[in-house]
Amino acid sequence: MLKPYEQINHSNQPLRIVRMVELTALMGISRSSIYEKLNPKSRYYDADFPKPIRLGAASVGWRSTSVDEWIASRTV
């Protein structure tokens, strides 16, 4: 059975949720840099950066597919 935050992607595999520690490791940037990229008022704002999804009252995560797509778009 799927957890509430999991969805099925096109290959019928459950989507994986990436938390902050893993996200910083995958992207090679700091936590503060991630929040700068998400903040529209920041000069480092990136409208294409993956948006977090709320997992609970005080937790967020990112869809692994969105993260992978963003990384791939930067390595072209």
C-alpha cells in the first residue's frame, strides 16, 4: 500500500521523496542556497528549481523526479 505522499509515476514505480539532507548531497549545494533558490525576493531565485511539497506540519520534501529533471537540465 502506498503512503499518503507517494504517487505512481509513468513507470508504475512509487515516487520517492527526497528530504533536505539528501537534497543537499545530490545537488552539492547548502541548505541555505536551496532556500535562496526558492525565495522569489532573493537575487539567486530560480523559478525552475523544484518546489517542495509539505509532508506534515513541520516537514517538507521534494519529488525525486523533479530533482532529477532539474539536475539534468543543468548538465546539458
